[in-house]
Amino acid sequence: MRTDAAELAADDADVYRRLAPELLRFANALVGRSDAADVLSSAVVKALASATWPAVANRRAYLYRAVFNEARRWKRRAAQRLAREARASVADRWELPALRPDVREAVGALSMRQRAVIVLTYWADLDPTAIAERLGISEGSVRRHLARARARLREALDA
Amino acid sequence: MPDRHTTDRLDIELRRIAEALVAEAPEVPESLPANHVVVRLHGGPRRRYLLVAAVVVGVVSLVGALLAATRRAADDADVRVNQQPAVTGPPVGEAAPTCAGDADGRLLIGGLLPETGDLASLGAPMIAAASLAVEEINAAGGVLGRPVEYIPGDSGDGDPEAANLTVDSHLAAGADAVLGAAASGVSLDVIDTITSACRIQFSPANTSPELTDHDDGDLYFRTAPSDVLQGRALADLIVAEGNRTVALLAPQGAYSEGLLDFTKRPLGEQGAEVVVERTYDPEATSFDAEVEAVVAADPDALVMTGFAESSIILNALAARGFTPDEHGVYVYIDNVGPAWGESFTDPGGPVGVKGTRPTAGATDEFRRRLLLREPDLQDFSYGPETYDAVIIMALAAERAGTDNPAEVARNINGVTRGGEACATFDECRDLIAGGEDIDYNGESGPLEFSAAGEPTVAGVAILSYGADNRIDDSLTEFRQAKF
């Protein structure tokens, strides 16, 4: 059964309007301000174009995962492109004026998964089960990333 | 020494950090930037044309137009997918042995399971489950009014001689069926002897696709799924974890290349793109070309259908920055072996690697029943499949009204599908006695055998490597795969 294409497109536009703000904040936490919008657009376009999209039940979780995966791709590509340049400093990606410089460095040094788990735990207030579902990784791995990220940041905060 | 942060204090700080991270987000783009979309998509000229055209036309809502175009592109993709031969399940029907077979009124099953050798640890749950099934059947009144008899037997240590001796002894004793073997290779060593004597062979753990098509006189059955089904389960996992581009590496050889193919096909059906597909000489000392190909393509996920050498490849990839932390890395656990992680010199090398093993999870209740028999049991792999194999044969004999192996075989597929659902031997037997057609749903799942005598729905375990380079049991998940 296939719904009318225009109807589906209108539906997709609605999903985008509804979810883009939070997805963008999530993308920002992963890759920083300058790349966040690009990561979001790219993730959304790919998600909507995928053959599985019409059958997706939890679109929010699916799009979070798409953003997460796109951010990982983005980071890898950026790393290749910028190999000759100095590693982009945290300040270029997030200004984070509220944080001490050493804490800022520690935040930037977290892996993308760790940052994703921190943001979903402390900003989106999700528990490990929900985070696991949203990122498409196992609950145990969410707990591990969270524990490691907490340990790193505690070290920085205690310094 | 500065004050240590308490947990509460830390949580407050982390909340501030998380809020700071998301607070700096730029304005939400009102639409998806057109030029960006055109550059990013790899959909070929047609899709690009659609997207550019949608922008140029300047429809009222740019977002809507873009999304419509994207949808059309997706529809095109759907059409292409639909032009592939339709994916249908394997044919359904009863086995039709042509041999005559003998009956003596009692169902006698001979075991061909690993009691000694390297696979002995794998054998323990199977042997316990076989005894449990026989015990429960007999407690419920047996088959054809007589107790089922079970004669244990060792499949040995991969030496075809040992397996053949056990089989000869079972055949001489008048066994109606041989339960085993665990390894596909051992089963292939004995299948002709068993089936040409017009007896049933029923394996709880064979996964080789070769056994689906083997000329077995319609007398070979199994409760473990073919690797074709396992490949489907792995592909489902890979796509569900959000991977879109996949690299496949396989050692040369019919088995491994077959597995590669069984993984690739369902990946394609689900819209994932295979960006690298290479076979290599498993005896090679370096895998630089394969590593280079994977690094260059930078896929979301990597699947290795190989054996122990997969750790050499993964170590070489890690040296180039391709790690299981940032990419999905998937293996077939029964190929690399459960102790594979220990072959990594680098601690943490395989952390994040996932793999499948084609066995259903044992329920707590089933574990308790097994542990009552065998208190030292550590692992339950293939226990449910073994238990179901025995129950299915017993129910098929009840349905046939005889222990004649040819007649029992004719009834096996039917008890697993179509009819009144039932889950225990006595419940199913009573339905049969009442003239009902039954659908046995067992400890390993719904079964639903195909005409080839193997499950079309089966449990698959997803195992993950954790710290210590070992499989972390707390991360194990069970899923159902189906044709």
C-alpha cells in the first residue's frame, strides 16, 4: 500500500519542523556550532531518502540515531580533511563561556559517543535504556560510556 | 588537596556542561540547504536533477518541495528494489522419504553429541537437554504408549572414525533416529550412512547451508537455523544500528564466501550500501590490501565472515584509526570462536565488536529445569534446540502412529507449523490424540519448518565483546530472525 507522495512529503516536512530544533542541539553537542546544521541536514535528507523510512515506527529515535551516525561520519571526514592542520581546538567548536578552560578541554576530549550519552542523560533526561534505543547501541555500552565520561569530567572538575 | 566532588555535585556540574553544549546551537535552518543537498547525495544524476529542479521551481514551501523530491527519489529506489525477484520464504510442505523403514513400536533415539574433545563444553547443554526432553516425555506417558529410549553417543573430536563408530552402533541397536551432530562437518560425514539406512538424522546445532540441499532422502532435519537465516539476522542488526555503508571481508573458500553472500543480500534488500567486498587468502601473513580498502572507503560498518585471522585484520585497522569504538564491527561468533578476543594483544582491541550465534536464549524456567539435572551447567547454547529436536520427533511419531522413521519423518514439518498452537509435549500430544493438527512452538522459538526440514524462524544471539577482550554476557541480546 502506498500513500500519496505529496501527503507523505507534507508529513515529513512536519516531522522536520517538529524535531529539527532538538536534533540541532544534539548535533551541536556532537560536532560543534559550525558543522551542526550541516550534519543535521545531511542526516535528515539521508534518513528521509532511505527505503526503510516509511516503515519507521519511532521517528524521533531514528532521527537521533541518524544525526549521531552522520556526526561520526562527519568527524571522520573532517579528520581526514584537516589532517595537515592543527587539531581544531575546543574553542573553535564550542565557546562554552560558562566552563573553566580545563573543563572545556576535557569536554572536547570526550569521544563523540561519550558526549552523546552525557547530553542525552543530563539534557534530555533519558535513562540508559532509552538512550540505548535512541542511539542504536546496547544498554551496557551506554552505561560504559556514561561511566567513563563521568570519570573523565570528575577528574577535570576536581583538578 | 581540593574538595572532591560528591556524586550529587558532579551531577549538577554535568547538567551544566550538557546544557552548555546544546545551548550554543545555531539557528535552525528553515529548510535543508539546497546546494548542500545536491553535493551530499550520491544518488546519481536523476536524483540530483530532481532535487535541483525542486529548488528551481520555487514551490511555496522549500522544505516541502525538497522533502517531496527526496521522497520521489526514495520512491524510485523502492521501484528498483521491487524489480528484484520478490523475497519469499522457502517452500513449505512435508518431507517425503521414499524408503520403507521398520517399526517395532518404541521410539529409540541415539545421541551423536560432543562428549569428549574440543567441543565437549558445547556438548554439555545439548546432552542435558536431550535427557531432560526424554525424561519429560516419559513422565507424560511416553510415545505410542511406551517410554522413549535414549542411548547417549559421542561424536568424538572431529575424527570421522569416532562419529562413524557411534552411528554404526546406534543403527545396529535399531535406533529410529540419530540426534546430532553438533558440527556441520561431522553431520556431513555421517548423513549418508544414516539416511541410506532409512533412519532420521536430527541436528540441534548444524548451520551449514549445504545441509539444506543435501541429498538426504528427506530424512535430515535440524532445529538450528541455516547460516542464510543467520546472515539475515546479522544484516538486520547492522541496519538497525544505523549503518548505511558496509564493508565485507571474507576468507577465500565456499563456506566463508557463502556467508558473505548471505550477509550481503539482506543488507542490499534493506537499503544498505556495500562499499567494499573482498576475499583474501586466510593463510596470508599480512592483509594490507584489505585494510587499505576498508580505510579508504571508510564505511559505517565492517563485517568479517572469517576465522581467527580476523583479529590480525582488526589490529591492523585499529593502527590506521578504524576502531570498533567508532565503527560497527561484526563477526560470526561460531567462526571466530568464543575465545577469539583473547587473541588480541592490545587490551580493548575487540571492545565494541558484535557477533551473532544462531541459538535461542534459554528462558529462566528452562534453565532451572536443566540445572536440576545438571547443576554445573554454565552455558545453555543449543540446549533449547536440542530439547525441541527430541520433542518434535516424539510428536511426529505420535502423529504418525508409528516409530517407522520414514513415517515419522513425513510428520515432522507438520507438527511445527499450521494448526493448533501448543508448547509442551503433553499438551501437543493430547491435541493430536483429539485429531487436531498442531503447531509446536518450542523452547527455541516458533520453528515453522520449511519443506527442507529446518526452521524458518529462529532465535539468534547477539554477543558483544567487552572489557578483558571477552564476550560480556551482560550485553547479550536475543533476537528472532525469519525468512
